[in-house]
Amino acid sequence: MNTIIGRKLGMTQVFDDEGRSIPVTVVQAGPCTVVQKKNKQRDGYDALQVGYEAAKEKHLSRAQIGHCKAAGVAPVRVLEEIRLDEPSDLAVGDQITVAAFSAGDVVKVTGRTIGRGFQGVVRRHGFSGGRMTHGSHFHRAPGSIGASADPAHVRKGTKLPGHMGDRRVTIKNLRVVEVLPEENLLLIRGGVPGAINGLLRITGA
């Protein structure tokens, strides 16, 4: 299994054999417990449902508690489904750890970007804005959005102010620099989506 769930701890740097600085993101990944197996005969597709982070029962709903008890695993805070191309050898209760990865592996990382709230066009789309002097009254406004009598409405996709960030993003072709199995840590070169403590899904390419 080359997919694991984790949390972003932050960024730091490591040095290679030639003394060059390599920026890395530190990810606390796993261990993830297999909570449910799905197959094509019963569910129409092959998948594994994995749980991450032990949780107290008082912090979970009765449905979540019952689901974990039915599988015979300890209550978990996060449940994620991993689609598979073919059935997996893992059984319910088995664990997925960072040992499934090694230094040099190419991975893709999926997470939710930091939410920026409602932003204008200068911040959201990089508009340059208007002049700030001589009473222009046009500074950070979006400008004209009309399209004359044809089509007589604002075209779809027009860049306007609105909600920014807080969306699911996948960054591909990142490389694992180091694996620390004793501490369940992955050091991934470069930045990954999301804020510190944000959930991430790391998948081998």
C-alpha cells in the first residue's frame, strides 16, 4: 500500500552529502489502520477505508463508534477511503506505516489550501488596480464587467471578488527526502498544500 494519511507539521531544511540545503516539509504520517475493505462484488469497486489518529469515544458520534467496534478496531478521528485498481492483501485491523515509503520515492500530496476568506480582485487574481492619485476613484475595483448588448449578461468565468482558498489541491512529482519510521515522519522536498496540522494524503506515484 503506497497511500497514507498524515498531518503537516511544518517546514525545515536538511543537508545532502555535498552540503547543499534542501527545504523539506515534515509530515506526521500514520500509522493508519484498515477499518473496512470494499470489493467489486459487493460494493462495485475495490477500496480500503483507513482510520488515522486515535480518539476518545466522547469526541465521536455513535455512528462512528459503532462503525469502529463492528470492525474490531480502536476509535479513530479520521476516516479516509483509498480507491484501488485491484484487491489488496491487507486485512481489517492491519496497519499502514511510513515503512511503505523510502528515500527517493516520487509522491503526490493532496490537502486543503489555507482559507483566505472573501478577497478582492487584486489579492485573488493579481489585478494591478488603478492609479492612486489625481482623484481617479479607481484603485482596487474590478472595473467594467459588462459585455454590451450581446450577450447582455456577465460571462461565466469572469474574474471577480469572492471566496479564496480552502480548496482541495494535489501537488504532483514531490520527492521523499528521508523516512523516519521510529517517529512516523516523512520529509518531503518542497512545500505541500494546507496549514500546519492540516490533513494530507500522500500517494506514491
